[in-house]
Amino acid sequence: MKSGWLVIGDVQPLPGYCLLLADPVVESLNAMNEAERTAYCLDTVRIGDALLAATDAYRINYETWGNSEAALHTHIVPRYLSEPDDKRRRPAVMGYSWATARKFDPEGDRPFVEAVRRRLTHPSP
């Protein structure tokens, strides 16, 4: 990405969970100049668009953090109508266990990774 690195979550509490890691590392959006902020925010939304196209998610949640680790990163979380109501209405970090979530599988998740890469490389109009 222009503003950093897109990584697939090492655990998948929800299918397609990703993060955008700012590069260079900064502590927050406020530490960036306007052009850098714009690039970071546009990359975040472009990733969300690719996830919507590559999954059956009905929306994407964006959570930009930097509290426990002073490094700007955004959790990009597909949300699904198939989620139980009590979980779907809460932030994913509050509704799901990261400790027991399915681990990312490079081989099994390859079709998803390729679909997202294709959509980011060749976005449709």
C-alpha cells in the first residue's frame, strides 16, 4: 500500500480480518502531514472495498489504534449478517476471543489473499 503494509490477521476471529500498519511508523494520524494522512485513510478504505468484494461481509468496521503500542495501525474487520446479534452489534474485539480464534492458514487462506490482492491491484470502477 502507498502508506504502509496490509497484513492478514494472524488470527481470524472474523474471516478476512486485516490490519494496515503505517510505514514509516508514526504514533498517530496526527503525527502525519496532510498528504500522508490522506494516503493512509484512502488505503484503509480501499482495503475495505477489496474486503467487501472478496467476502460476503455486509459492512467493514475500521478501528484505528495506537494506545498500547505507539505505532499507528488500523484493524479492518469484515462484519457478517450471519454473526449472532449479540456479537454483530459490538466491536469485534469485545465480541470475539482472539485467544481461541482460528489461526491464519497460508495455504487454506490463499484464495482469499489472492482475491484481495487482485482487487487492490486491479480495482473495478
